[in-house]
Amino acid sequence: MNRRTVLVTGSAVLVAAAAGVATVGLGGHDAPPPARDTGLPPATATVTRTTLTQTQDVNGTLGHGTPTPVAASGPGTITWLPRPGAVIDRGRPVYKRDDLPVPLLLGGLPLYRELRPGLTGADVEEVEANLAALGYTGLTVDSTYTAATASAVRRWQRDLGLTQTGVLDPASVVVAPAAMRVASVAAHVGDPAGGQLLAYTGTTRIVRIALDVALQTLVRPGIAATITLPDAKTVRGTVATVGSVAAAGHQQGDPATIEVTVTVADQAALGTLDEAPVTVRLVSATVRDVLTVPVAALTVLADGRYGVQVVTGSASHVVPVELGMFAGGRVQVSGDGVTEGARVGVPS
């Protein structure tokens, strides 16, 4: 029913009512007295003490993150490559060159020089830490490449089938921050050992969000997130990183975005999904143990402040209130005369 129909129908009812009153008057009976305006609202709601949580739903992609390329260096021929989806851990071959393994070392610093006795630096410590983690003993993990370090390197080279020099060539290893999952393979067996071979990601799935920069104040590392999967199941997550550099929209008029990543502790709950679209509900703020009323209960006072109509029995009065968080159709309020369990006026 449109508004015009409602208005016409209401007018017809008023005319009929007036006619009825006139008929009663003509019959010699007194008309009933008009109803007294009590000032009471058409309906009321209860002031409740609760927790309000402010959320924002955004779109994301569940996957293993942005792939990182691996390139081969040095002479030779590629004789073995892993399959996409393979997981490679510390000490295992990433590829083979001239039928010799090129193993994975874990660390954040790429090896940029040939390491030999007498050298010092963070790259030396990184290699020693890997050797110790692989079970090679007799060396001290520090920043100095000693004779003991060279001895451990020779034993490692022997186990890999390499020439036992005690010197570590950067081209003989691949360094990554953690165990890698092969995302794609670009090269082929028989190719020269040069150029990009493959790309890898981490082994743990995350959710990536291209967040509108206008919403960046709603997120920070550590806040909770709820991820809704394509089958409507939900999984709990935590915001891990919030980018600081904005990227332009893909098309003209699209908003600039920052990258937000969400980690998921319960990987099993994600099933086998990879590169799947998901919805992420970000919990941007929470206030606990506060008084709240429906947003519809607010009224604007003459001085520009907000108030609520408190109803007590057959009487009511307006109380000015201070507003806090809005969430879920309710608003945090405080003010004299606003107490838990009180009734406030709302539209019917």
C-alpha cells in the first residue's frame, strides 16, 4: 500500500467516525469526552546493560599469500624440479642442478658472498644456525666462520653428495624465511640453470583483504575477525598485518586500498580451500558493561544535544544523554536518570 492510499483511507475513516458521532448526537446521547493527551510514546524499550561490538564486513581471499619467485644462478642444467603444491622444509632440495641438490636454508638474509673461514657477519650466523638445526654439531652459533664451521659445512656437503670444500657458495642454496609451498613451476627439466624456476608461498593459509583506505582506522594488528567460508561455515581469525602503503584501484573510480592479512589458527577448519573468496567480519572496537538503548529512542533536543524519553508509569520526561558507541541498532548512553531496566520511548 502506498502512502497516498494510506492517507485517503485514513480520511475516509475520520469522515465515517465523524458521521457516527453526529448520529449519536442526533439520537439525544452526549458525545464521549475527547481522549486526554498523556504525552506518552506509542511504544517503549528497555535500557539494557551489555557489551557492544562494532564490526565491518569486507571481502577477502583465502589462500597461501603472495608467491615469491626463486631463480637459479650459476652454470649447469636443471635436472629436477618439485611439483606445484609440494612442501619443502629446511635441508630439503628446492631443485637439482647437474643432478646435485640445491637445498633450502631458513633465514631472512639472502646469502650474498662466498663464506669461508675468517669471515664474520649476520650471514655467517644464519648458516651456522641452519647447520645446528640440521643436527651438525661441534660449532658455535655466532657471527664468526671458524674452522669448526668449515668442518660442519664439509660434513653437510658430503651428506648432500657435493664436493667437500668447507666453503659455502651462495648459488648452492636457496634461502627463505620459512618452509615453502611450491605455488607454480616456470622452468622445465633440461633448461639452463638461469632465470626464474618456480614461485613459492608459505605453508599456512591466510586471508588477504584489499581494504578501502577509508576504513583503515577500523583495523589494527591483533583485533579479532570472523571468516565466513563459501559453504557458510565460520572460522575465527586475527588481523596480523595492516599495510601502510596504499595501492591505486584497478579501474578508474575504484578506491585506493591497503593490504590487510588475517591469520587462522585452526587450519583444519578451512578444509581444502585455496584461493577462495570469503567474507571477513572485522571487530574494530568493543565496549563492555555499558547502558544501551535502541538508536530509534534518541531524540534531538532544542539545544542540539540528544536525549531519551524516560517513561515511568503514566508519566514521562526527557533526559539529556551522552552518546558512545553505535552497534547492532543500539547506542551506548549515559546521563542522570538513565538506569538499567528503565523504559524509554520509541516509535511504534
